[in-house]
Amino acid sequence: MPKRPSRSHIHTLRGVGRMAVDATTGVTDLVHALHTRIARTPAALGGPVVGGAVNGIADLVYGSVKGVTRAVGTGLDGLLKQLAPLIGAVSDDASTPPPSRGSEALLAALNGVLGDYLEQTHNPLAIEMRLRQAGVALTLAPDALSRAFDPPRGRLVILLHGLCMNDLQWDTGGPLEPVHNHGAALARDLGVSPLYLHYNSGRHISTNGQLLAELLEALVAAWPVDVTDITLLCHSMGGLVARSALHYGALAPNRWTPLVRRMVFLGTPHHGAPLERGGHWIETLLRSTGYTAPFARLGRVRSAGITDLRHGNVLDEDWHGHDRFAHAHDTRSPLPLPAGVRCYAIAATTADASEVGPACEPSSATIEKWATLPGDGLVPVASALGHHADSRFALALLPGDCWVAPATGHLELLSSRAVYERLRDWLAA
């Protein structure tokens, strides 16, 4: 097993420093805009009586604050960049403790909220897409993979995490509970090799999809034995990334796409999540009045990955050339499930088992009933099952390939034994 690479403290400091600089200038911009807005409001409407001279002084003051902030930040970042090779060499020493699960979780959340910004500014905190095992980035070379998997199997399961999460969070269980991991359990029960995707969930879903297509092509080429079967096990946003990857992989075409036999979606918002739409409406309301309009820019902090979840964008054309913060109806291009891939969907609901009803032989009528159940706190049941009133967008999953987990939250899909038994039985068949 290769040594886990530790994230250099100096790189973390550089990343936080850059964010602090940008946050300071951003808040200064916000206050400046608010000041200008109030100053321009006629006195008859309740605004203060001020002249152009006041606005001119304000421009000078706010401009100076931003200028000094940028100068200090640039100097600090440049100094830390020069020191990084020296300090990084020390931090890579075997005695250096690896990042804690808490710091990994914080980094993943930060990338989920600001991931596109971190990437655009080349911030060291941006997560690079990797396949990992126990938190260790895998080297895609036959010898390295043979050492990491003893023995490597021809059947692979690729696990894709959701928004603001990371690959280590497939491990679940409390202090008094045994650790459960869907991938490790499938390796034990079905003899597969599980690999865990670690990615920046704040980037556009289609961008991550194209990167994943390239990564899986490299994996298949480097795998020590012939790959006979690939299953994509996806939680939340991970399901959208997988659908996007299969689309772009098939366009290439790639060697890996014909090897994908099954996809399992756990709480994937195929048709969007209402919380993103709620955040969008809050931003729209803030822009509706003169005094609150400057605060609307705070709503634009959220990442491209988050705004893609408004309707479930999976293709470049779903967002390219559009203002992703503008109020708009669902303008996605329909993307059906890939031909030749057996797809399964598990939704979670806060309703109890009596409301869900028996699910031994679900029918189209059962799916219609399930679609009206409350969601899991983040994703509606209808969205998770691919159900849509417009037949162009409906994913047309077979009733027997759908299931609803009662009294289960969105994150509990990762720890539920009932969920595991359902997906295990599907994959075993």
C-alpha cells in the first residue's frame, strides 16, 4: 500500500490566504456598492442628501482598501510559493501525520461550495480528480495497482461521492457501531475490486464527467488483469457525473464504456434539488429592491456544481452560454439512460414503511405513488427515481429496478443495511 500523501501545511496556508484576500476585496466591493446605492437614492425616497464629492471620496477609500489587500496578498502568496518546496519536503516525511478525516471533510465541503473559484484561481486547496483507496491516490500503472489490490479482480466497482463530500465518507458507523462501507462489503460478498473517486464537486458536472471519462480510460488501460465488468455505484451528485461521463465516453469512443454493465443511483437528483432552486429564488428576491440588491452577489458565491443541481444539468450545452444565476426554466437537453447498461435507483423518504407500502413487485402504479412521497431532506423521491411529467426527460427505469428506503435521510443511504442488501442482490443477479 503506497504511503498516503499529506497535503502540505504551507499549501493549505497559501490557499486560505488567497481566499482571505478575495473575501476581503469581495466584501469591500459589497459595502462600496451598498454605499453608492444609498448615496444615489433621492432624498424624497428616504435616501441621504449627499453629493458627488462624497461618492468620489468613497471610491478612493474603497479602491485603496482593495489595492492594499491585493498587494499584501500577492506578496504573501509569492513568499509562501518560494518556501513551499522546502517546507513541502519536510511535510512529505514519513513521520508527518496524514490529513485527518475532519480536515478531508472540510476540504471537500469547501470544494463543493467554492470549487470552481478554487480551480479558476489555481488555489492549492482545489481537489484534483483521482481514484483513491483508503484515502490514498492510486498510481494508474499495472505494478502499482497490483500492489494496491491483492489480488486485482476483473470486476470493478467505481464509487462516486456526492456534493461537498469525499471518498472517505463511504465509511459509516458511530462509536458503538461497526464501520460499514458499501464498496468494501461488495468486495467481501461479490468478489469485486472497489475504487473510490475523489473529485472537486464544485466544478460543472459535465466538466467532471469528461474528466472521469478520461480517468476511467486510463484505469482500464493500466489495470493488471482484463476488465470484464464495471459497475458505477453513485451517491447523489455522483450519479449525474456518471451519466455525463458515459455520454462523453461514448462520443470518444472509449474502451471503458462498453464494459459498464450496471449503474446504481443512491439519492441522485436526476431532475434537480429544491434547495438550489430555493437559493436561487432568495437571490432573485434580494435583487428586487434597491437597498438589498448589493447583497444578491452573496448568492453568486455558490459553485457551478451547486447551480447545476437546480435542474440536474449533465451536459455542457445545459449551462454553456447561459447566466447560471439568471432565473430560467428548465432548458436541459434530454439525456436518456445509456443503452446496454442496467440502471437501478434507490430513493430515500422520511415517510415510514406503512406509507411506502410493499415493494416486492413494484409496478408503474407503484412508481407513480412513490413519486408523491416526501423526499430525503435534500432530494425529492420523484427526482431520485428519474420520474418526470415530460416523457422526454423521464428516465424510464424499470419498476423492478427502483426502490424507496423508508424513514431514511439522504446521508443514511450510505449506512443503511437495507439499502446495501438491495443493491447487493441487484448486483449479484
